[in-house]
Amino acid sequence: MDESTKEFVIKFTRSVIENFVKFHKVLKIPKDYPKELEEKRGVFVTLYKDSFLRGCVGIPYPVRSIIENLKDAAVSTTMDPRFLPLTESELKDIKIEVSVLTEPEIIRVKNYSEYLDKIKEGVDGLIIKKNGNEGLFLPQVWKEIPDKVKFLENLCMKAGLPPDEWKSQDMKIYKFQVEAITEL
């Protein structure tokens, strides 16, 4: 994305968040927005307060346009169930990061040890799926968990699975990359 599109993305996301928190109304998508935001892509909105995670919600699959997913993710992030709802007094202290995802692609392996060669730390985000359980880590999580095995173990636990379940034959692991746009 070019700089003007990135600027639009951050301003639009902040407007959606502020409008929802202050007035409990979902902002409509403006008629005039960068056309590249019509592309179908997954989107995550992450909020930080004093450098700590304050919310992160998204739509990982390219089922709708970036702009539609962005609007819905921005609203949902204000109510991330891991935190109390975002308050008006917090708005001045939050920083926004938007992640636009590539389409997740399954990682095919014959043996679980091949995952360690096929995953690029710091680059790939991962989705794991097994028996209706699902977990996702954006590539930004590598900053917190730089070890591949620990990354996979923590992702399993996030999905409600035992830590070593990533080694299971019927586990499905997908990788994707993001273009991260951070509010200055």
C-alpha cells in the first residue's frame, strides 16, 4: 500500500473506534476511499496502551473487502473479551496497528519436524486447526515468542489444545504474512 492509503487506513480505523466508544454507533464506510481497499483480504486491528496489548481482533480469511473487514475488526477490538470494554478516557492513550493478511495457505508436511523448516520466524503468522479448535498468531507475536517450538506450543494452548498437539498427524497448520500499518 502507498503512504496515502496507509494514512487513510489508520485514520478510518481510529474514527470507527472513537465513534463506537463515544456514541455506540458504527461508522459507515465513506464513499471515497482508496480502491485497493476493495480487495478481499483478512484484517486484524490491534490496540496498544502504554506498549501493552489492549485488544486484538480480526477476520483472518479473505471473505470480504479490506475496508469492510477493517470496520468490523475495529469495532470488535473495542470489546475484545480478554479485556474490559475500551473506555472514552483510554482513547487518547491507545495506539493502533492494522495488519492486512495474505490468504492463509496450508503447510503440507509428511512429518511434523518439517514444520520447523517451513515456518519463517518473524515473517509467518500461523493458524492451527484441529477438531473444531482454532488458534491464530500474527507474525508480530514472534517478538514475544522467538522460538519456533514454543511459538507452536503456545499457539496450541491458545486454541485449547495440549502444547505438543502441533505434532499430531491430523493437525492443520496454515501460514500467512501481513502488511502491518502502525499509527505514529
